[in-house]
Amino acid sequence: MIVYPAKEYRVASDRGCYANGNDGWEAYYFVKEKGKKNWGTYDRIQGFNYEVGYEYLIKAERVVNKELLEIADGPSYIYLRLVKVLSVEKKDSEGLPDNYLSYSEELPPPSEYYGN
């Protein structure tokens, strides 16, 4: 496992998701490293309590754990681990991709959503 020094990241006020088979959705965070213009994605931020509608400025370590590659259909082997929440602001994040599917607990299963 490699742990990189902590940096500041902005976490967007909305999350996207993708179909995980026909029955479920996997949510991901939009994350922007300090000094970068574009949003990237992470499927998890370890130790982070997130609420939709709030944009967060956090300090986090980037972790690369290649042992996770051995787990079939497991989580991504690259993730963030929260060090500290620096600020929280209620707002709509700007500059998110135009074509993402917003994650919601109320989404029907992908098989129904896409009409398979």
C-alpha cells in the first residue's frame, strides 16, 4: 500500500452513479484537487460523512492499495482517506459534467431505469 502526503480537495455537492449489474447503483464523488480546474471521481473517501447539497473542502491522503485488485468486483484500489474537513458550504457545485446520472436512493434498479 502506498499513501501519498495529504493534499486539499474540494468534494462536490452532488454525486454521480453508474449501473452495477441490473440490480444496483454504485455512487461516486466528484473531487477536485487544489489548483486543478476539472473534477475527477473517486468511488470512496474513507472516514468521510457526506451529505448531498454541501460542498466540502477536505484534507485527504491518496491511497493506492493494489491488494484490492485481488477482490473480484471489489472497490477501487485508489481512494482518498480523510484527514480533516476544512470547510462545509451549502451550495450547488459548478462545472460538473453535463451528462452524469445523479445518485439517489430512490433510483429504480438499472434494469428498470434503462428499460432492459
